[in-house]
Amino acid sequence: MTKIVFYKWDNVFYGFSEQGHTGYGESGDDVLCAALSAMTMLIINTIEVAYASDVNYTIDEETTDIKVVAHGALKDFCEDECKRYAISGLIQAYYYQLNDMLEEYYDFLDVDVVEELI
């Protein structure tokens, strides 16, 4: 099972962590794992390139542990309100997408939210 924890501060999504293998398919052929990886990289690349904002992330290929933190979504770190809204909205959209996926993949995914500043 993959556990995804989203980080919020002052009711704003600004990051997430993912831990564990989904176990949906064999290693290398797990389409659910591939989907999570693709969505995660889309978020990282969009924040870095399209929004020109820093995003701190770590990816451990062996354990599949991933942590993504984009402080640019928070007003204490970024003055540009449009950029903050875009970054937070992208991460929040991932949260909603995963919650939709829980209907079918509830045995393979766990999604949670914590209100803390990292």
C-alpha cells in the first residue's frame, strides 16, 4: 500500500509525501505506481518550470519514498498571490484526484492530510 500524506498550513496545500509500494501489480508492471509517479513528476516540473518556483523534493528509488515541499504556496514565503494560488491549487488537485482513485484502489492507497509546517 502507498500512503500519501498532504501538508497544509493555514488551510493551504503546500506539499506531500508518499511511502511504500502500491502492490497493485508486479514491480515494473504496476500501472497504479506508474500513475502516481507520473502525477508526482508533473507537479514537480510544473512548479519548477511553469511557475518558476522552488520545490524541494527527495525521491528514494529503492523504497519509493517521496517528499515534495513547495513553500512558494505559502504567503510567508512568496509575495506573488497568483503564484501561491497556482502552486497550492496544483497540489490540492492531486489530493482530489487521489481521493477519486480511492473508490477503485482503496486496498492500495491511503490518503491523509496534516496541518503542519515543515
